[in-house]
Amino acid sequence: LINAAKVAMGIAPENLNVLKTENNDKGFASFDHQFNANNRFALHYNIEDGRDTNELVGSTLDGGGIGAPSSGHNLYTRDQSLIGTLTSQFSPTVINSFLMQYARRHYDFPGVTGQPNLDIPNSLLFGHNFGVLDAIYESRVQGSDTVDWVKGQHIAKFGTDINYINNFVIWPGFTPMRIVLPGINCLVDFANFVNPSANIPQSPNPGDTC
């Protein structure tokens, strides 16, 4: 009934043979240098790349419904960070640590089909999910400085941490549309209204009544 109703409305039927995949790669590079007995520098680069397909399919989504194959999203991420740390010992009881970081995040989460959202609350959700972001792009610059002061068996810490974040978000919202239907037979009635020649029979299941 569901695929018959979707086809009657000019929407592609559900593909029950979709495959969920996860592919993730991580890498890093590190450089450490000790200038002298009291000063040490460390530079670290980290990268993570992810390529996951058909996310959200089979998951409980907004409205409590299970995500159908048409509600899937492909996830593409690439996170990178470059961190430099300079540690200096000013005296036997005072140590300073200065850190600088530049990081970038690319998070693309496009819908697989882009179909209209047909929502049967607490049952099934078809089409583009309205409750997720399609993309997040973020750049971060961080600077921090910490001073450790050792006094006997005690350590006092003083410091500051400053972050500048620039981000861009894509949220399509209810594009192209969202239709909430109380039950399967309501979907059938709506499809027959859109395309009277379809003449799709209703489900005899009492739980599918409209």
C-alpha cells in the first residue's frame, strides 16, 4: 500500500535493498622538539575522514517514526586540527604551557532522495527528514595559556582560554514539504485524492484506520 500510494502521487517507491555502510579513516603527524632543559615544543596534526551511507534508515526519528529508506542521509565528514604547544619551566615551582590551535570541520549530511516528508507519527517516516542539518562548516582558532605553581604538596593553576569560531549551517527545514498523516489509510486516502484513477484499496488492519 505504501509504495502504491507513493507511486500514485508521482513519488518513487521505497527501495528495500539499500545498504548502510561506514568508512572512516584517521591520521596524525607529530613533531616534538626540546630547545633546552626548560623549554619544549610539540606540534600535532590530526585528520579524520568519514564516508557513511544511508544513515538514519531504521532509526527512530522525529515524531517517533522509524526512518524508511527514502529518509536516509549520506554522511561525509572531514575534521582537521593543527595544535602547537610550548611548555616552559621558569623555576622549580613554576611551569607555563602555551597552546595555539587551528581547526576546521566539514560535515555534509545530504538527503539520499530529497522526497517530500510523509510522516505517520510513531510509525514510519518517509522522505527528507526535517529535523536534521544538511551541512555544518566550522573553523576554530584557539589560544590558551596556563601557569602551574607548585607549593609544597599543593598546585595552583591560573590561565585563560580564548576561542574564535566561524560556522555556516544549512538547514532545509520542511523543504520541499511535510505532510503528517495519522495512519496508513490516511496516506491511501490522500493518494486517491491526488490521483483518483489510482483507486488504491484501504488496509483492513484496524490499526491503520484514518
